[in-house]
Amino acid sequence: MSNYSITNLIADPKGVVVALDWVYTNADGSVSNQLRLAEPLDVTKITPIGEVTEAVAVTWLEAQLGNTAEEFDAAIAKRKEEQEYADSLSAYVNNAGNFELAEEPVA
């Protein structure tokens, strides 16, 4: 099962798909972007837009995407680790020359 999904197709006036908005998702998060097809694949020229399924678009994405699933997994893991670290930080305020732990605002 693919971890990719296509959120939008971008087509020219002739109905030729020229770009894909995509998302890669794993258990820890997701990354997304738009891939402008380098040149419409031969199959995009003969596949009517009404017959382009997500599975078809994902095959086009995987054929031209410059990154691997492993790279996306690593990027998501790094972003999660950075966020967990940022969430663990504490602020100390200057109180008459002494630093004291800032009180967390009550929601």
C-alpha cells in the first residue's frame, strides 16, 4: 500500500496533467508538495483526465519524484524529534535579577 496520496491534479487547457499536489504520510506525520511533471509522461498525453485515478497519478508521481519513502520517513522523524524537543523547553523570566521559571498560561 502506498503512503502517497494525490490531493489535486493540475491540467492544461487540453486536459493534459502537468502537475500533482501530493502528500506522503506515515504514522508520525506527513510531508506535502507539488510536483510539476518534467514533461508530461507519454501516458498523460493519452489518458483522458476523466480516467486519471489516484492510483494512476501516484504511479506518475513515483516515476518522477526525486525522493524516496525512506527520505520522507527520515524527514518526518526529524521534524517530530525537533518538535518534541521544542515542546520540552522551559522559559525563565528575569525577576529582579533572578531567573524564575515562567508560569505556564492556563488555558
